[in-house]
Amino acid sequence: MACIEARGLRKEFGTTIALDGIEMRVEEGRILGLIGPNGAGKTTALNAILGLLPYQGELQVLGRDPWTQRDQLMRDVSFIADVAVLPRWIKVWQVLDYVAGVHPRFDRAKAESFLAKTTIGYARRVRDLSKGMVAQLHLALVMAIDARLLVLDEPTLGLDILFRKQFYDSLLNDYYDRSRTIIVTTHQVEEIQHVITDLMFINRGRVVLSYSMEEIESRFLELMVHPDQVDAARALKPIDERQVIDGSILMFEGADRQQVATLGEARTPGIADLFVAVIANQDKQAQGAAR
Amino acid sequence: MSSQSNVMPESTLRAQGIAAAPFPAARLMYWSVRRELWENRAIYVAPAGVACVFLFGFSISILHLLVEMRAAPWLDVMQQRELFGQPYEFAEDLIMGTALLVGLFYSVDALYGERRDRSILFWKSLPVSDLITVLSKAAVPIVVLPLLAFAITVLTQWMMLLLSSAVLLGSGQNVAILWSRVGIFHRWPMLLFHFLCIHGLWQSPIYAWLLLISVWARRVPILWAALPPLTIGIVEKVAFNTTYFGSLIGNRFTGGSEGIAIMERGRAMDPMMLFAPLNFLINPGLWIGLAVTAAFLATAVRLRRGRGPI
């Protein structure tokens, strides 16, 4: 059984189409990076998956319909939404008590051991904690829940670089065990490059790219070319080209690696560059079609 | 479900529910109500605070009591009851009024505040259904607050009695008249009934209406809650020169004729009061009110399902 299976997932807000027939299948045990420009429909898609929004089309999360079975689903799913959502009035011990009170899969001792590594005092209110501490608290709660699916929507937004690194480190080292599925969206794409196993780009409410990281490696190629080789390289139909100080970088999709490598220095592109290439191309085509 | 995850022994275990059966609804309800009390300390602080202030005022009034006690033996029983019983009735009314106000303000914010501060996203990330959430929030003004107010009233009246007895005894006077005439002990069962039935059940449509508005309104829920009834009342007055709607609403606040009668009889120690609960329970107004409450709450549950931060 797939962890998440969506077919023709649609969502409209008035006249705006937020999701335009999303097809996705996420197997258990994967870490999926969901990347897209602002307003691409990432959060809408995640909200549908979490049972926060009604939708059209088919959607199953862990074999359940999220919209009608949210409360049952939440026994197996945890999420951190894209904004700080811990209630500001609550005290640290209260939130521990409450989650232990309502969540059958919450391991309080585990949460306390995570908190022991921080400077968060149990008697403090969330409103008195710094932004980083609130994120640590929320992460400690979520990591102590033995969930099968964890959804993180911009979990590190507004945190400094140290916190962001710590966040992903503890996620990988202390939480992920190959039986859990994690979905993460972020604009800090380079941070999750080595965290994710699968990559999905969303633009204008559609999935425009969906591969495992292994597939990305074998499929996409970035070539650093000297100016005198550029024309030869262009003949191989790159999907993107950008200028750097001493030459050009061309990106190829499905090209013959050996043939391309004779023209310069070849390597696997970073997610950020791939994102720019794919999304920018798509937007150009869309504009062209509009004309 | 479990057969498919054969490569992952741990998730098989989880899927079979060995590690974690769902919690019973009563447990989720208990923690949800506790959560409300953590967030809204006014629920107990306000009635307790008012009781303390009242006790302070009462302890000053004991000085008058010393004077009045000398005249007491010449008064008849009814006058004695009025003399000694009145402050105790004041205490009841004051705490009841406070509980009503707290309940109104609590309800109109209960499902609005969580959207305004975005914490609804956190609450919804936990396995607590919208039904439990709405019911726990409705339970606060309908069950918790009346019980708390009753307990605080009883405690306050005890303190009043002990305080005045101590002062009287200290000044060498007899407290027998006072204890036999304040008439609070036998009134407590009636008071409990009043709190639970009038402040709980009879007024429940008011709280349910406010909860409905608080889950529906995108801004100023207090205005949305007050304006429609007000408008209907005024339009009715203009169109038909009647005030049925207004008295219908007023009736819900005061407890109606039946509710008032219960208190009056209780205070007057009328033997009829023994039958009052029965009269109250067969009153169609009670059941119509409860049906309206159920309808409002069911709508609130449905609405909350699609609600997010505002």
C-alpha cells in the first residue's frame, strides 16, 4: 500500500485553481521533497492530505479519506504547519500533558529527552520562548509521536542557519527509520538536497517533475563548458543554460553522459538549479502559449 | 492494511494497533476540557475573585450585624429570615451573574480564538475530532461553569456564616437564631439544581448560538452574535408592535417563569419546591431549547471541519 495516493486531485478557491489534477503516489519509507514557487499549490496539497480542506478527486492517505476521517488519520500522521502554531498561552508542561493525554502514540519520555538537550524550561509559556525554541519544542513533540507519516510545511522558516541544520540532523538521526514517510516543503532547497529520497516539483497546481534522487542523478546532467565549446554543447539540446564567469553551465535531461562529458566538466545538478531550469522553462512555455 | 507492509516489521506492528489502541472518547473529552481551563483561567478566577471581594464587603457588614442582632428577637420569623438570609442571596446572585458573563465571553471566543492565533492547525494535528472539540467547548459553560459556580457559592456562604458566627460569639452573642434563619443548607440542593438546569440546560441555546457564531465569523464574532437577535427584535416591534422574540430571548437568560419559580420557592422554603424539578423536566421549553442547542452544535461541528487560520 502506498502511503499517499492521489488521482486527479483538484481544489478551487472561487475562480482560482489551486490544484489542477495532482497525480501523486508516495510509497512508505520515502522522504519526499515537495518544491514549488509561491502559490504553486504546495500548502493546498498538503492541507488536503492532512484533512484540513475538502477537495475533488481521489485521495487516500494510509488507506483513509483524510477529509472524513481526519481524527483517525491523525493517530498515524503528524504535521508541522508552515507557521508557528503552538498556542502562545500554553506552558511547556501543559502541552506535554495534553499531547500525552490525547495521542495514543506519544512517548512522553522521548519528548522529554529531546527537550533535555535544549534550554527550554517546563514552566515557561510558548509566548516567552524564542522562535528557535518554539520550533525545537514542536519538533520534540512531533518526534516523540510514533507516526507513519510526518508532514513538514516550511518547518525551518525564519530560523537561523544553526537551528535549521540541527533540525534536519535530528530528523534524520533520531526520527527517520525507513518505515516512516516524511514529506517536506521548503524554499531552502539546498538544505534538503541530501535529506530527501524523492523529489517533486509543483507549479500552477500541477506536478511538473517527480523522480527519486537516483533517477535525478541518472537523468539530469549539468555541464560546465568553455566558451569555445558552447555551440557544440548547445547542439545536444540542453534544457537550460546560464552564464558563469569563465563559461556557461548547460543542463541536459536524458542525454548521453559520455557524449556530453567530452565537452566539459559534467556533474549532477543541484536541486535549486534544476528547479530554476524546470520551472522557468515551463513558465516561458506558458507565456509563449498565451501569446 | 498490515499485510502490505511486510517489508517494514515495525509499521506492521503499528498497523495492527498493538502499540496504541485509540483512546476512549471520555479521555479525549477530559483532556480537552482541561485544556480549556488552562487557556481560560477566567472560568474559575472570575467567580472566585468576585466571591473574595464580596466576602471582604460582607466582613465589613458584620459590624451592622452586631447591632441588628440585638433587635432580632423582636422580629417575626419572616423578618428574621429576610434580615439574615439576604446577604446570602446577594452572594448567590452575584456569583451567578459572574458565571453568566464569563460563559458568554468564553463561548463567543472559544472557536474564534484558535483560528485567530492559528493554533487550530496544532489542535487539528492531534487525533481529536471536531465533535469532541466542540462538545468540550460547549461543556465549559453548560456543565463546568455551573458546577464551579455552585461550589464557589457554597464555599462563600460557609465562609460568611463562619465569619459572622465568629464575630457574634466573640462579642458574646447567641448564634442560634442566625443559624436557624439563614436557611442556606436546605437550599443548596435547590441551588445545585438551579445551576445545572437553568444555567446549564435552560441557557444552553445561548451558549450554543455563541459557539456557532465563533466558528463561523471571520471577524468580530461578538457583533455577529448580538446583531441578528437585536435586529429581529426591533423589526418585530416595528412591524407588529409585539415583543415575543425579545421575551423569548430574555426568558432564556432568566430561566423563564419556571426557573424563577424554582428560586423563589427555594428561598421561601415552599414545600412545593420538592416538585419543581419535575415541573421543570416536563416543561416543553426545556426540550425545545435542548433541540436548538443540538442543532447549533451539530452545525458548529460541521463548520469547524473546514475551518483554518484567519
